[in-house]
Amino acid sequence: MSARTSILVTGGAGFIGSNFVPFFCAAHPGYEVINLDKLTYAGNLAHLTECEHLDNYRFVQGDITDEALLTTLFAQYDIRGVIHFAAESHVDNSITGPQEFINTNIVGTFKLLQSAYHHWFKGPNQVKAGYEHCRFHHISTDEVYGSLGATGLFTEQSPYNPSSPYSASKASSDLLVKSYHRTYGLNTTISNCSNNYGPKQHREKLIPKTILHCLQQKEIPIYGQGKNVRDWLYVLDHCRAIDLIFHQGHSGETYNVGGQHEVNNITLVRTICQLLDEMHPLPHGKHEQLIAFVTDRAGHDFRYAIDFSKLQQSLGWQPQETFVTGLRKTIAWYIQHT
């Protein structure tokens, strides 16, 4: 048995997880990090090569809905903390095939909560000796709050009003986490983040798709007229926030994490095109000529924007990247890895 404290990270081969795990392993060598990932299309072990030879890292391929596997992992490694990324997360996919979202995001979160509860507690509000500080941190999304109009910000008190099967499944998982805190006394925290971007993101998402289509000189599809607004958060800024909340957040609390970079989709795409004109110019013309508008998707939320003042004031977190510095790093990574 390792002398280190074992932390279970779920979905650590996905976009945010594969940025978080190397960061977390390096920042906390006293932890043994157990990365549990199903390796669906969104998981990629090639994004974790920097962890392969670390003595405080273990990878386990498996499904968070597999109750027997979870029970084994908690017992084998004596898991003392959970950082839960694993989720189906693509809105378009949730519209065409919602069942997988219900299974992974709701049932999977329930199975994880149950496993943590049984390993850490004797019964409701009866924590086992030595397990008093074990924490379950759940990573969620601002999409649980629904859509904003032209003004206003989501706060931790905003009512849940999800628009898609994806956001409904994440809202459901948030409520399960809250219920385990209130009913059983589980030490939980939740973070609801705005749109992440950065290295290692799957090519189906807007920013990597735009970059890759520019590099391949392919048409860049934009829903509607590109007026939908998102707040963009650089992935390593998000990782720092998760680390801070996991260690210093107050039990039972939710923290919104935003990037303070609110922009509509067409402006975002044009900014990427302009940066690529500088960093990877076309032989003829500008990258912006590749933009093409396509039919808007069903239930497309107009605007998300996050008020992260609670996280800022209570834990001292602040994003370190500007939108342009984050985009430059992201573009450079895709140029290097294409």
C-alpha cells in the first residue's frame, strides 16, 4: 500500500482531465492519482504521455457506471478524495442520442457518490474515523442555468433551467451531489464552469474545429449568424480553480468558474482567423474567407456568462490568461500536433 493519499480522478483522459492530471500530479507529489477513464471517442491516452513514468500516477480503463469496479478501486487504493470530470459533454450528440448522457452523467455520478459514501461512512452523517477530510468534487457546467438575455450574469444562486439533454443530465448530477451532502453528510464541492478552451480539446468543439479547418483550408461552419455568446475559460486556469476548490473550498458549496472573456461566436472565429493569418498564413488570401454560416441547432442557448466573484473573493482565484494569450497558446499547440 502506498504511503501517499490516493485521489480518484474520473475522465482524466478527456480534454479538461488530461490537462488537469499532469498539472495535479506535479503540484501534489504526495498524492497517488488514480485516473479512471472509459476511453470513449473523447478520451485520448496520448494526451497523458507526460504522466506515464510518474510514480504517483496510475491509469485504470473502466466505466463509472461499473459498481463492482468502483468498489474494488476504493478498497484497493483506499481512495480519500474524488475529482469527477467524467461526462458525456457534446450538446449536438445529446440531441441525437440522449440515452448515453443520462447513463454516464446521472447514473455514473450516482454510482460514484454511493461508492464514496460506503467507503467513507458507516451511515448517514456517521463518517468513519480517519475519513473526516475526504472530499468529493464534482465538475459541472454553466449550461445547467439555461440561457441569458443580452445582459446579466449567472451566479451560484441562479435557478437551474437546462435547455438540452446534456445540460439536463448535468443539472441532475449536480442535484445528486447536493443531496448526498445534505442527506448523508458527504463532504462535497461543485464547480460550474464556462466554456473551456486550450490544448488537447477534441476536434468536434468550436475552437479546435475552427483552428483545424483553417490549417486544412476547409470551410468553417458557424451556426445561425454566429451571434450566440459564450464566456471562455482557458483550461489551465480552470485546473487551478479546481485544485483550489478541492483543497480550500467550503463543504457543500458551489463555485462558478469563468474566464471573463465574453464574446460571440463569429467574433471568436474571426479572432482565430486573424491570429492564424499571423502565425500560419495562407499562400493566398485570409483565413476568414473560409467562414460559412449553417442552419442553427435546436435549442441553441443565446448567451452564457459567469459571475465568479464568490470564487475570487473567498478563495482568491483569478484567471491568469487573457483571451488572446490563451488563444495563441491553443493555436500553437494545434499547429504543433497536426
